[in-house]
Amino acid sequence: MKVGIIANPNKSGAKKTLLELCSSLKNEKITPVLENVTASIIGATDGVAASTFADTCDVVAVLGGDGTMLNAANQIGAADIPVAGINIGTLGFLTTCKDDELDVFAKAVAEKRYSLIPRMQLRASVIRPNGEEVSFRALNEITLARGQTGRLVSLDAWVDGELLNHYRADGLIVATTTGSTAYSLSAGGPLIAPNAEVFVVTPICPHSLSNRSLIISDTSVVELAPAKDAECPMLFTVDGREVVEISHGYHIRVERAGHALPLLRLEGRTFYATLRQKLGWGQN
């Protein structure tokens, strides 16, 4: 059995956790396979590209936080390989376990005592005025927001071909259930359980107080475009990366991607337990 490892080199304690994880895996007769940058953290020269993990490994372990998980999902690509998040620090929403549970994780992987929770992803296509189309994949969200000017953006949104709203706001988020605990939540959106077959449209600091988040079916197609009265370019981002400047003549189509991320969950761990810990629920 092999476990591919991706670590965030900027995380304090990454080297220590990486070495300890490798030791825990080897104790269970599991071979660790390090991604290129991860290998350099401990001075190793036998690193490989994360895109090869799907063909060579049984599980991928990601050391860092939720942001590291987003980057890792992008590196791995659309592959049906279980991905486990090992948080260096406090428990994250995408986390399988913490960095003081490495032996527990290694043993669970060796004995295959875990479940897989498919996390829906979005496919977002940016269509340029000349008809050229570029597609992206998002685990958390896509965002269309204001640029450097600080001025409100004006944009129109459609759901399944029907006009939803004309927004004047700092921007608009289309988020998955996974992304409901991230940027969308910070913008006032609802928490959504991972197994709900929906995604959510959340305005960022809307000019009108009547504009609220809207939960829609994951079979829906959302389209976004600068409104006629839009005065400046907007910035399109996918999980906080791939910044594309959007101006008049561009439009964006967002729909459910064909591939879900198989998130590894250890026995006895649940989404609701994570909510209680992260948000301090039930603590008197």
C-alpha cells in the first residue's frame, strides 16, 4: 500500500509532522510517496508530481489546512482517489484528523477502517467575447467580485435560463456545500450539510438589504455576466486562485462538475461534530 503526501511548506511544523507521518505509515508497512515540493521540505530528491498519485497511490494525505486541501484537490485533478486532510493546528472543516493523531490515521488506512464522503465540485466556464471558452473546477466556490477600484460591481445572474437578479454588490459567490463553510459563510450564507444535493448563491455586501443567499438544486445551471450599467472590470476567481478579469462581453456558466472529491473520514468522525467544535456549539 502507498500513501501520497502533499504538505504546505509554509505551515509551521510541516517538517516535523511530515517526518512523523512517514514514520507512522512505515510502522504499518505503508510506503509514503512525497510530492515534489513536499519532498524538498525534508531534503529528499525523490519527489513526484501530485498528478501521478491517482495511478500510483491508494490514498492521498494532505498536511496543512483547508486552503492546502483546495490546492491539493486541484493538483491531483479529477481522480477517484481518497483524500485525507491532516490539519497542522486546529481541526478544519475538511480535516480527517489532527497532527497528533498520525498513528490513528496510519492504522485506519492500513486496515481500511474509514468511509468516503463524496464532495461535490463545480465546473465554471468563462466564455470570452470571441466565443473562446475556458473551464475551471472548484471544490469550494467561484467568485465574481470587484477589482482594485473598490467600487460596487453590477452583474446579472440567471438560473436555468431565467433571470434571477440584477446585483449591485461587492460581488457574488456560487458555492458548493463544502464551500458553504468558507467564503459564503463569511458573507452571510447558510451552513449546508455535505450530502445535500444543492449549491448556494450568496451576494457579497449587497447594496440592497433585500438581497439574500439562495439555495438551488445541484442540477441547475447558473450564468453570470456584467450588467449593462457595469462601470469597471470584475475579477473571477476559483477557490481563491485563477484570477481572470471579466468585462463587457464575457459571461460565466456554473454547473455541477462530473467528478466529486472522495474525502476520507475516519470512524466516529462526523460533519456535525466538526461544526460543534469549530463553532463552539453546545458549550455552556
